Amino acid sequence: MINVDDLGLSAAVNEAVLRLAQIGRIQATSFMSMGTIASDEVAELKKQNIDIGLHFDLTGFTALGSLKQILIKSYLHAWSKRIIQDAINRQLDAFEDKIGCEPIFIDGHQHIHQFPQIRSVMLKTLLQRYGNKIAVRSTKSPQHDIKAKLIYALGGYQLDNSLKQANITHNHAFAGIYNFNADIKTLQTKWKQWFASASEQGLLIMCHPAVPSKSWNDEIKNARECEWQWLQSEAFIQYWQQYHCQAMNWYDIRQKNICHIQ
């Protein structure tokens, strides 16, 4: 499953998601529900059978602090539970209003959904609101680099245990982690490694493409445009075929989880 993060961040990101969906390069996208999306964009994503989830955010549109501040506050258990709960419910309400349905899954902008205190309030809110119907992204990765290990160390193991206890669907493995400084050649090498690491139980690869545009900017804009170039390339399709990849969505993952439990 190839998932584009940050839908709703900018028109350039939204356009990349739509165009990649139309040419069959992605299966899911994570929507920052305090951002912007047009009704015709939502309709097109649904037409292309793209799974749309909530990209839970505290550092972007919600602006409750920097990543470092959010992390420190989480480890100190210094959050007011009401603030986290209100942020989740507000973003879920906005998601349902703009997308017209419940999210199929939830993950976190900068992986904040797995941080201490945040993850427990988030899971409790999801279970109260939807039962265990909403899938949740795990950050357990086959990648051996320091960044992948660090991300998982910041609450990933504890999140996975909670998801198993609550019988909440989650991905078996997670990839797409790098330092956002790669050129096309380096991206090719990384994607080759990610495809090669996939197992029969599936792999979720996150990405952050945006079409080239001078009308907006953020810290990883160059990486976004490089990813866009790579994902729509013929070389991408060649690797997909070389490693005998088959597209998965969250329904497929849920069915695999059920079979595994049985």
C-alpha cells in the first residue's frame, strides 16, 4: 500500500494525490482535515477507490507546538487530556464534514499519534466514537537505519501492543522513511530496497509528493517535488513489476489480520 501523507496541506499536494490516483500509483492518502480540499477532489479520490484516512496533526494547522515541544510534553505526561481529546474530535468532525464519511484509518503527522499520552487518548476516543472499525498506522519497519529505529522507539512498540489488545487493524510493516534529502537516483535505490523488503503480509510505504509550484513552500518542498517525479516515472513501474508487487488497501489488511487470528 502506497500512502500519500499530507493531503489538504496545499493545492500542489492535492494535485499530486489526484494525478497519482488516476494513474494507479497509490492506494491511500492521509488527510489533514484542518486543511483544504474541494468536493470534486474528494469525489475523484472516491471514484479511484483511494482509502482516505485522518492525518492527525498537532504541529501543523493545529499548531500546539513544535515537534520537539509536543514530544517533550508527551513524555512528561504534561498534556491536558481534554486538549488532546478536543483536537482529535475536532479533526474527526472536520474529516467527516469534508470527506463525507468516517476515516478508514488514522495516522499522525510526524508520527505524533504514537507518542505517550497522545496515543492512549487517541485510541480511547476512536473506540468510543467508532468501536474498533478505524485502522491505525503502525511504524514498525523493516528498515535498519537510525531514523526508522528512532521513530519506532518513540512509542511504536507500545502502540502496537495497544492495537493488538483492542483488536484494531494495523499494517504489518512500514517504510518510506528517509531524511528528505534524496535525488531521483537515491530515491530509486531506496524504493528498490523498500519493495524488496515487502512480505506476504504486506508493507505500507508512506510518501509526500507535490507537483512543482511556486505558489507555496514548506521545509521539504524540494523532496516533495522529487518524489512526485519519481512516483510518476516509468522506472517506478518497472520496479513494481520486478518485485511482483500487488496493490493492497486497508480492507485487504483487515482480512489478513482476521485470517492470522483464526
